[in-house]
Amino acid sequence: MRNYKSEYKNYHSSSKQKKNRASRNSARSALAKNGVVRKGDGKDVNHKNGNPRDNSKKNLSVTTKRANRSFPRNKNAGKR
């Protein structure tokens, strides 16, 4: 069974992960404001180069959740 409390304490609560999460949320918000995505549409905002803090227009694309989450994340994320 997954221990979410421990996972948050050991990983998600770090300042680096909080900044990454805020940046991902900001990217989705920007695309929602432009009408590209909307809440509940089943789409993810993909950072093409794997860097969640790079929210430039050329780095963002809209994909299905399945396509965006179907490859392993590592230091070379986005380099398929």
C-alpha cells in the first residue's frame, strides 16, 4: 500500500518540487486562459524538453493524459 504521507514528507514537500509543481500549474493556467485546455477535458500540458519551469510557448503542447504519462521519467525526460 502506498504511504502518501511519507511520500509527501520525503519528496513532494521539498522546495524544488513545490516550485516545479507551481510552474506546471502556471503552464496549465496560461493555456486555459487562452482557451487551449479546460478543466475536466482529460488533457495534460506537456513540457517538450522535460523542464517543468520552462513555460515558453514553444515548449508547451497539449496531449492526452495517457500519452503524457506513458514513458518513464528520468534525467533525460522528454528525450524519447
